[in-house]
Amino acid sequence: MVSFEISDLIQENRIDKSVYLDPEIFELEMQNIWAKAWIFIGHDSQVPHAGDFYTTDIGRSPVVMVRAKDGQVHVLHNRCGHKGAKVAGKKCGNVAGFRCPYHGWSYKLDGALRGVPNRHGYENTDFDIKDPQFSMTPLARVANVRGFVFASLSPEGPSIEEFLGDAIATINNVADRAPEGEIEIVCSPLRYEHDCNWKMFVENLNDAMHPMVAHASVGQAAKSYLADQPEGTVYPKEAEIIFPFGSSYKFFDEMKVTALKYGHSYMGGQSSIHTGYSDIPDYMDAMEAAYGDTKTKEILSQNRHNTIIYPSFTLKDAIQAMRVVRPVSVDKTIIETWHFRLKGAPDEMLKRTILYSRLINSNASMVGPDDWDCYRRMHEGLQSHSSKWVDMRRGLSADSKATQSKGAQSFGTSDLSFRNQYRVWAKYMNTGTSDA
Ligand code: FES
Ligand SMILES: [Fe+2]
């Protein structure tokens, strides 16, 4: 029994501040959203060999992704079948099998219980080593989309194809941008704890009203630098990457925002803040050799800014960057920034991606911390005893026209993606499911 009604919290044009602040709401989100939706776990290139594993969480539920001897990638509950201790303690590694550090129960790579020390004490009990209740049980549903592994704690819900809808085009485009059609995760993700509710981060990614304000200092610095350069200067990649953060409202409006089912959204499509990057030598040659001229042009013409696969996963196809959301508590969220190599592409592509993270997303960057400061200010400001409402009505009058076959589209600085997220949030929270 909860002490609030979801319908009191979400209106068409605004939401109650407790959506960000109330620990009871956070707990319900863990049950009704994070334990129901498809959540991004990792990429199968992180576990290339039998016995390779990677641990993470879905909400508060610890899980481990592991490759078994037959090559299959499993996602298991990281919980001992005996008394519940977390079995795999490291972030990643390679094992012949799992062994619980408490009483030594051991497991095969697919989670089946292999052995129990001092077994004779179980004689004449109903203990059965084959009984799944004593295993590290597989998650209810696991799906692999071009190497991206998603899982759901819930046995019910939409298929991964239905859930992703047109957001799958971003995943496909990321993989297609590799001349070999596959990506490969490199190094550990950057992880930083934000003092904010997870939804503030998720909203921010397609919030096009903030870059020219929150990131004004860095945008302005890039502009001044470029203005001072003599004609014909070849700009460094740093300038190319930073400069668009100072773009105008008109630029972002023309980029457009598209809201999809299940709370997903993306900005851009044919163009985005990444469109103006210069070519990387040899990359086009590698693409054309792999796909031919027409197909290469088609692949590279898709240019989405941030695609949000609600609630856990965000991806930029054109810059090969992804960020993953791991909620910790009502006001703490870990954001992971991941990097991947486009197989068959020159190393310069990976270097540019890492440069992008260093400049824009890392905790020592010139852009990300502007956003974190705004989230923290929201948490501070929302303690105020003035209005309890958080506004999201920008572009509301255009929503009825904002429909197209693949989702609802509006001008880029519309609050459409937030309204879409909270419409779906309310459905999850009310029923533990979202049909759209
Ligand atoms: S809790 Fe794992 S063996 Fe006892
Ligand atoms: Fe930002």
C-alpha cells in the first residue's frame, strides 16, 4: 500500500516534484519499472570467451552476464541458491564455474548447481541438486540485439522487438557503421555517481532548451577560438566536438525530437550536433569496400543525437557513445559511459569517441558537469515550499499534430520527450506494465 496516487502526480503539462524526491516512489519504480522493462545489461563482446563474466544490477537486483562453454551468453541472478549470498563479487573476470564464498556451493556457467560440500547432511531431505531453486537462476527473459544484451526480471511483457520499436534503428546503425557489421566494447566504462534522481539524467538527454544556457561558457569559448583562426585553418577535433553545444534554438528546433512507444525518444535523424564532423581518413574507404557506395551513404545518412531506450540505455549512433543509467537511491544515480570500437574501422574512430567522452561526458569534462550542477540545483530548489509542480508544457499545443508512422515528432526544443516519458512512467507505476 503506498501513500500516493499516481494520477495525482502526473498531469499533461506538469509533474509533482515528489516524483524526483520521494523514496517511496523510488521503491515503487524499482518494482514496477526496473523489474518489468527490458534493461540493458552489457555487450556480448565483453565476454568473448567461455567463462568470461560481467556483473551489474537491474535496479537493486544483482545479475551476472556470462558466456558458457557452448558459446551461449546467459544472464543469471547473482545470488547463491543456498542462503542468498552474492556469488560473483568482481566486476568482471574469467572462471571455470562460480563458487559461492560463503559455504562453497559451486555452479556451472549456465547457473546450474554443480556441487555442495559435505553433501551427506542432505540425505533424507528433499534437497535435489537438479532443483532450479538451488541454482543461480537465469533471468526471466534475455535478448541479444546485434550484441547488445538486454534482460528483464519479468517473465511477461512485450518482446524485445516490440519494446524497442524504431529505437532498434539506432542500435542497427551503430553496428552497421562498423565495416565488419559488429562493435566491440573497449576498456571499462567510466562510472560516476550523480547526486540526482535517475530521471533527471534521462530527461536531460533530449532537452534541447538547455545546451545554449547550461553549456554557454564552453560553447562561447569554442566560438571565440574558431573566430580567431585564420581562414583555411583545419580545426582540431576538440573544436568540432565542442562547438555545436553552443548552437542556437533554431538549430535544435530543426533537429526535431521524436517520441516513440515505451517512453523512448531521439533527436535528429538526418542531422544532429554530430553532422559536421570531418571525415576520418580510411574510414570511408573501409565502409565502401564493405558495403558499396549506396549502402555506405545510406548508413552514414542516419544521424541521431541521443536515442533514449527508456529507462536504462542511451546511445548516439553517429559518435559511437553510449551511456547507461544505474539508479542507486532516490537521489543517487550512477551513469556509465561506454566506448566501443567499430570492427574494421581505423583506430582514429575509437580515438574520436574517447575524445568525445573526455570533452563532453567524463567527470572532468567541460560539458557533463554543467548538467550535474543543474540536477543538483533541481534537488536543492525542489525542497522549496513554493509550488510543487515541475513544468513540462513547452510544445504541448503541437502534440496533437505530432504524429507520424514511426512515432510522434515535434520541434526540437519541445518538451515532448518528457511528456512521453511520464505518460509511460504513469502506466508502469499504476500497473507494472506499459502497453505504449
Ligand atoms: S550462501 Fe552460498 S553457499 Fe551458503
Ligand atoms: Fe547538457
